[in-house]
Amino acid sequence: MLLVYAGDESVTWRALFASQAPDIACVAWPDAVDPAAVTWIACWNPPEGLFAGFPNLRAVFALGAGVDRLVARTDLAAHVELVRLVDAGMAAQMIEYAQLGVLLWQRRCLDYRAQQLQAVWRKLPPIARGETRVGVLGLGAMGGAVAAALAQAGYRVWGWSRRARQIDGVRCLHEASGLTELLGETDVLVNILPSTMATRGLLDRSHLAQLPAGALVVNAARGDQLDAAALLDLLDSGHLGGALLDVFATEPLPTDSPLWLHPRIVITPHVAASTLSGPAVAQVVDNLRRAHSGGPMSGVVDRSTGY
Ligand code: GLV
């Protein structure tokens, strides 16, 4: 039996599962249910301890792409598979969000915004796509799609990932030396890495300082990967040109955060790539059917690497 936990939306999600897969028994938390009958849980932000109550749990499906919080849980036994969404309509959204960051820089939106606030009408030299160097961190289902789309659109794209990758039109790098090389020649840095032990704090002061003068940072992954204080210092010193931030170490971003009112920062409330219920449910159902027929599921997380 599948148990669905999605906070206040649990009942709505259960109805979606029931309509896409009426043959799969499904309950919504906190429906009364025999805990021993629950073998699958599909969830987003489940409360601490939830998993411990189900002795026959076989897999937990995250209704999102990032599983950092689930990997860190102590109530998820080692034999229980953790499965994340792979793309499920999020890559297309991530491409749009990255384009937004790229255009903020290429079309000098933050410079013009500063001029606007002074009622200044001054044309700045245009920047062509081919002169715009974009560095994409993370080349998985989302980062890979972003890098490919931007390269196809005519930008100069670099990509960096833990494992070596190959993407048409993208210069793919890996390892620490690859990151240094990429940062030194990136006008728009787009972070789409999963948050893991290896990437937490990656965008620290020394890495951010390696970006060329005027670069813009897009963080669409997790807030714990970016040193916000260092970012503010580098923006205030004029070294960095701007930031487009969707994710923060604390969410919601506290009202007294200096990030909110900074003139070179654009903030969105963790909406870069939202879970789309239709494709998400379809992907979980597909995995459940694979599991029933003994096949491998897609999106199984390697809990030792954290994604
Ligand atoms: C959103 O941040 C997700 O991980 O899906």
C-alpha cells in the first residue's frame, strides 16, 4: 500500500494517485491504516520520525528532485530505497530560470535598474550571446538540460559535474581543477548541483572571488551551498555584478535578511522548478509498476553520495 504525505495537500495528492492508478491501494496521511500494510511512501517535507512507524517500508519517493533533507534522516532504515523525481517537468522550468539569470546579465538589467532609480537614460554597450560565458554547476537531469539549451541558444557554455559528462556544444569539466578553470571564465554562474557533503558550502568566498569582475550568480539549487555573507561582500565591493537567488540557508528567507533589499539581488521564493503533480505522480506510478514486476526503478538515490 502507498501512503501519501504532502502536508495540507496530502488528500489532493492521494486523489491524483487514485485517478492515475486506481489499481494501486493508496491512503493519505493521517488516514487510519495498519502500519504493517504500508510498503511505499510518497512525500514532501515529511515530519521527523514518520518513517519509523512503518516496519515493512520498501521505498520512499520524494515528490521533488532534491533529497538532501531525506538523506539526512535518521528514521529511514538503510534497506529502504530512496527515490527522487528525475526531470518530471522540472528541467524545462530550470531552463527558463537559468535564461532569466543569463538575460539579467546579458541585457544588463541590473545596470539599467540602477539607472532607472536615478532617472538616467544611458545606453550601455550591447553584449552578444556568443560573448556571454555561462558556467553551469551540475550536469544531471536538470543541469544537463540547462547547459544544452543555453549552448543551443548560442551562449558559450561550460559545465561542471562530479562525474565526467559529454553534452553537445558544452565544454564539460570535472574535479577541483575544472571548477577553478570554469569560475575564472564565467559571466553567469548557474548552480544546479544537488546539496551533498561534497557541495555544501562550495560557493564560498574563495570560489566566488574567482569569478571575473561583474559576474552574476544564479542559485537555483540549495541555500547551504552558497556563502551569502561572502556574496554580499563581493557585491558591495563591486567585484560581483548581481545575483538571482531562489534558495536560501533558511526558508522562508527571514524578513531582516540583508539579501532582500540589496539593489543587485533578485529574489524568488524557491520556485525555480516546482514539482508538477501530473508528471510527478506518473513517475512514481511508473516506478511502482517496475517494482511490482521486479524491474529497477528510475531515480534511486545513492545514499552514500547523497543524490
Ligand atoms: C525543489 O527544490 C526540489 O528539490 O524539487
